Amino acid sequence: MTGKLTYEQKTGLYDFLAGFITDNRKQRFDEIAAFRTRHLTVVLEDIYQSHNASAVLRSCDCFGIQDVHIIENANTYNVNPDVALGSSKWLSLFKYNQKENNTTDCISYLKKKGYTVLAALPHNNDSLIDNVDISKKTAIMFGTEKNGLTEEAINSADGFVKIPMYGFTESFNISVSVAIALYSLSQRLRNSNIHWQLDKNEIIDMKIEWVKNTIQDAISLEKKYVEKIINSK
């Protein structure tokens, strides 16, 4: 509905909707928005355990990763509210589920957006997570604990990355893997001179979605405001 609005009009819409929330919540939106990034993103391929899926969303929110790309081939991505703790309403979730195999569509989309796509695999010749080149927009793909990433995902990746391990167990739980990877990458990114922040248009769009997910009857309120703008022309 807001696609054709100017930045100034979107700002007006946000201010209108934000009139239905507290000043403390508005301040919190501003604080969180300043730390959101799309320079890093997470791709999840066919995750089927809801507690792991939900824990990943919680980690993405906590580390300021705005976008999560979800490939649903054989499994539907289900969120467990007791684990996610509402994190899904603060994130931008992109689902790929229109075909029997949606992995290629997701990876192609990300590459067109300028991302380097890395597959998280425990190979001996993989780059360690601490050595990933964060100067480039980066998407990290994770697969299921049982089967890992598909051959299609592996063959389409631009490279491979692993988390160092020093025990007998072959791999971390996926939610733990995502959290470790995001901690390493986001800490280095925020301590760098790289411009990782969202631009003003991305921020206002995001804040509109946040406030819409917070107040009751948000859709009708948005429609009312947008119609007022259109009719005033």
C-alpha cells in the first residue's frame, strides 16, 4: 500500500500510526532501527524442527539481522512462539515455496541483490567464520541437522564456511551455529568502517511495519491515511 508514497509521505504515515503507541515504544524503534542491517543475511533450507527455526529468528533479531530467507522444499517453516518470543514480527521473512525445489530461486535472488552466498559446512578446506570477507554483502546458508544443505545449495554457493570445533561431536545444533556465526560476523562488521546500516527509506519502511505489527486495526488505519493523501492531490 505504501509502495508509491514518497519518503515524506511515508514519514507522515509513520507519525500518524505511531500516535497509537507510547513515546517509549517510539524511542525504542529509533534505537533498534539504527542497529539493523541487511549487509548480512541468513538463509535456512528446509528447517523442520519448530524450536530450532524459532531460535534462529530470535538470534537474528538480537544481532540486528533484518532479513531471513526461508526455503521450503519438503518442510514448512513453523515458528514456536514460546521460543521465538515475538521476534518474527520484527524481522523481514522471505519465503520460497512456489516450486518443488526452491533453492535455486532463493540463491539467484540473493546474488542479483549483490550477495556473496556462503554455505555453512564442516569441510576441512572451508574458510573459518572469523575469516569471512565482511566487506561484501554476505548471505550464510544453513541446512538441517539431519541432512545438511542439499547438493543444489552447495553447488550454487560462492564458497563455504565453517565454525571451528574441538570436540568429538561433528556439528553444532543449527540454532547454535547461526548464533555463533552471527556473533562473529556482526561484531566484526560493527567494529569496521563498512557502511552496514540501512538507508532512510529502508528504515521508514521497516518502522511502518513494526508499528503496524504493534497496534490494533493497523491495516484500516493505514488505508484511511493513504486514501487521504491520494484524495488531497
